[in-house]
Amino acid sequence: MNEPLQLLQKYWGHNTFRKPQQEIITSLLAGNDTLALLPTGGGKSICFQIPMLCTDGIGLVISPLIALMEDQVQQLKEKNIKAIALTGTNSVDEISELLDNCLYGNYKFLYLSPERLQQQWILERLVQLPINFIAVDEAHCISQWGHDFRPAYLQIHTLRDYLSNIPIIALTASATQKVQQDIINQLQLRSPKVFKKSFHRQEISYITHKVDAIDNTLYQVFSKSKEPGIIYVRNRRKTIEIAKNLNQYGIRAEAFHGGLTYRDKKNILQSWLSDENQVIVATNAFGMGIDKPNVRHVIHIQIPENIESYYQEAGRAGRDGNDSKAILLYNDRILLEFEQIFINNKLDPDFLKLVFKKFINDNQIAYGEGYGEEYYLNFAQFCEKHQLPFSRTYSALQFLDRQGVITLKKEFHFKTYIHFLWDNEQIINYFKSKPIEERLFLYIIHNYRGTSEIETAINIKEISKKTMYSETIILNLFNDWQKQGICTFKNTDNDTKIILNEIREDDITINRTIKYLKQNNSIKEKQFEAMMKYVITEDICKSQLLLNYFEEKSEPCGKCSVCKKRNKKPNESTDWDKIILKNIPFDGISIEQLADNLNINHTTLFPYLEQLQDKKQINIQHHIIKKNI
């Protein structure tokens, strides 16, 4: 058996474990069922990956997210560790072949979704594998009282009937006492060893700041500090806009979003990881599995959906233990947008049934059929056709995905197919007097095999880069070729794939999810209120607000935006009367806003305001300050 520390050094390049990683690993290797609550950045995956590597056999990892599974498998492969993920895209034959590989190919990790365990034949195949440990990631999904509840998690305990003596480790970044007990009961953990790490990140200063000029604030932050940072925004358009603005300021920044090709994403990520670029501007999809230790600033200019998400994203700062900042910038428009998104995304049974019915009818799925079939659609066109609100419709599909009714996958790229009907010699003769078309044709046949035999997928963006022809010119030429009968050409703009996990049963399908929908709405409401409280509260330590949410008591951190303002004392030599008067606009200002603008605590400001009012230089009514002229 390999020693855990040796494996840590060999594959991860670390000389010591973080607390309590070693204790968790020791517990698992001793054969104990284990529950590990480690905040984001606490190194959860190492806690099950190392025990699985320590012993003979293959580790079974259950995870709810395809992207997370694929990311971890890719990381393991880069370490020359054999790993496989059974995602929703695999056919039955492909799954059977992959499971054969697990049995005979000396694989160390098998990742699959909880929905797979609802298939009897999969369970029967798993019994044949030399499984050494079972890891249940994102274990809070098993509890109806936690966020992101997934009914498929309730079936994981059936593994006990098939693999009764295999130790189970359940892992989550956040779980209340009620959720923890749910995890233990539902997974049928036997006298589990429970390990909890504090959510307190003493190296991070949590800052919320109300500002008007966001671009200017970003410039101030990254021009003062040349160290790496992440900026989280709400959509793709904003990633491009913010990155462009920062580059104009002379700050090296790149936009990272779902519309990029895999190659572009890899190149952008690598340039940031190697510090070639200082800032990466991204949507909240960025960061899964990213462990860059020297991120000094994580800045949000959108408000995350809940505290869990914010803590996870902010926690990508300071993983090397050095002082870092998690900054949330907001203004009245951003607060209103956050509230509107919450209202718009709130689901009700009638809307859920409407979306499902439109999808079923569009794809002409007969009653009692559809199970396991894949369907493609252009999401924007689907919403426009049926006059459905984009955000709320996507929330409905996400909810049905979590309930296991469908598997939802955003493809985020268009697919182009071409099939040449003439033979190559005939085409080249035809293009002799057309050098542009000849060059394009030669590039395609030299770089894409099979175009003369079958419809073959090609990458228009890649072809455009290599040939230096615009995408518009290429598409126009393809259309001309098709009219001439030289080829067939299809340009599909479907960006969403949906797999039906159940046969079509209309209301029966949706009705069984209604009780979870009501519960989901209640949880979302509490999450919204907690997130809003975190943003706008200016008299409670920001770190305390976060820790209280996770049921952890703490003292004021002394370094967040609230603590710094509370501790800041005005310099006696400063002429505060003049500064205050200078910062009161003609139409007046609230006491709170003035204190924010001057970056001092309200209680510190009051004596100066009282003096100015006594001198009749200002007038205060209903917390609004106006200058007396």
C-alpha cells in the first residue's frame, strides 16, 4: 500500500496535508464511514482520491455535475492516473464498454451521476468491479432542507445492498446540523466519523462597497496591485466589455465565458495561471477545479444567487494563506437587478408544466415514449417562439434537471457539417480559376478526414483563423457550393441538449415534483434575504454575517469593510468641517451615504455634524443633510 504523504508529494506536489485532510484519509483507510464538511478551497477531492490511490481496486465517485466530473477526470489524466466518467452523453453500449475498461484496464477512478444508480443493470455491473471506496460529493443534495436537493440522491443508499462492506465518504462544503443528520440517515452511514473545518478564512478581507463608477474602481484596485485577480460578472457580454475596458487602462485582462471553444478557454486559462495576464473576467461558471494560490482579489460586480455561491467564489482568493480581498461592488441598479432576477425566476407549477409541454410538443414526443432520447434546441428561439421569459424558462429547465426528469446541457457552440458530393479531382478542376475557393477547399480536405464520404463536422472559427477568410465569406461560399451541387452543407445553431430521463407522462411527471418546488421556493427566498442582508448591512462584521449563515459563531474580524470603518478614527489635524461641507451636494445627502463617501463610521461622523448644525452651517432632517446657504 502506498503511503498518503508520498502520493501527495508525487501527484500534487505538496509536502504536507491541510488540516483535517490527513485525519479524514486515516479514517477512511481504517474502514470508517466518514462525513467531511470542508469549505471551498479546503481540498475535498484529495480526501477521497488519495485513499482510493492507496489501495488496490477502483474508487467510485458520485457527483451531480457533469462539468465537475469531467474536470476532475481531466486533472487525474494529466497526472497519468486512469479515470473514467459516465456522463449523460454516453450510450448504453458505450457505458458497457467503459465498465469493461474499468474491470480489465487497471482504472483507479469511476465517476458517475446519482441518476445512473437508478438503473438496475448499472448496479449489477458495479458489483463486478473491485471497488475500494465510495465517495458521495456535494452530499447536501441528499437533503430536502439543503440547497440544490436532488431526489436521485435518495437512491444512493441502494449501494449498501450491493456493496455492503465498502466504506463511504460523504463530502460537502456547506451543511447545517439538520442537513448533516439527513446525510447520515439517507446514506445509511454506520457510526460515521465527522470532520468539520471552520468556514473562517482569516486571510480574506470581505468588503462590500457602494459605488457609482465601477470601471474606475476596478482600475484603482488593479493598478495599485499587480497581482492576479478574478472579476465575476453576470453575462458573456459583460465579460468582454469589462476585459476590453481594463486593457484600455493598460491592465492585462481576458474574458472567459461559455461561448469560447475548448482550445480558447485552455489558452486563456493558461495565460492567467502563468501570470501572463493579470485579470480574468468571467461568469460564475468559471472556477470549478481552479486552484491558483496567489489570487489577491476576487471582485463581484453582480450579486450571486446565494451565500453558498458567494462564499465559494470569494474563496478562490488567498489560497496560499496570504492576505487577500473579496470585494462586492454594488449600486442601486445592481440591487434592483438582483431583486428582479429573484422575482422573475420564482417558479410555479403552471409555468413548469407550460415549459415542459412546449418542449414535448415541439419535439413531437408521443405519450409513454421519449426515455433516454436526446433533443437539441436553440434556447433563445424556443423562448421567442413560445413567448417565454428567458431567465425563468432556464430556471424551470434547471429545476427539472435537478429533479432528474431531464438532463440539461448547454452546448454553447454551433455545429457545421459538410459533405462533398463531387470527387476531389473534379472539384479542383472546377476551382482552377477561383483561387480563394480552391484554397478553402484544400484546407478542408487536408484537415478534416471523411468529407467526401459522410457529413463531417468542421469548425468555422478555426478555418477562418487559418485561411484568413472571414466567417461570413466562408459561409457564403459554402452556400454557393451547395447550390452548385458540389456539397451538402448544414449550419446548426442549437445550443442546448436535453435528455429525457423518464417517458412522457405530462402532468404525472410534473406533479411529483411540486412538493419539492414549493420547498425549493422557500429555500430560495431565505437565500435571497440572506444575500441581500450581507450586501447592504453596514453595522455587522461581514465575516460574522457569512459565518453566522453557516451556523458558526465568531468575533468581528477587524479587517472587513464594516470593521475598518468602525475602527477608523479621524485625524485630529484634519479639518473635518471643511471636508464634510465640501462633500454635501447642493440637493443634500443622507448621513449613511456621506459616511460611506468619507469612509468613516456613522458614530464618528455625528459629533462633527452636530457642531456644524450648531453653527447653522447645515440642517439635518430625517437623516438628510443640507447646507444652509
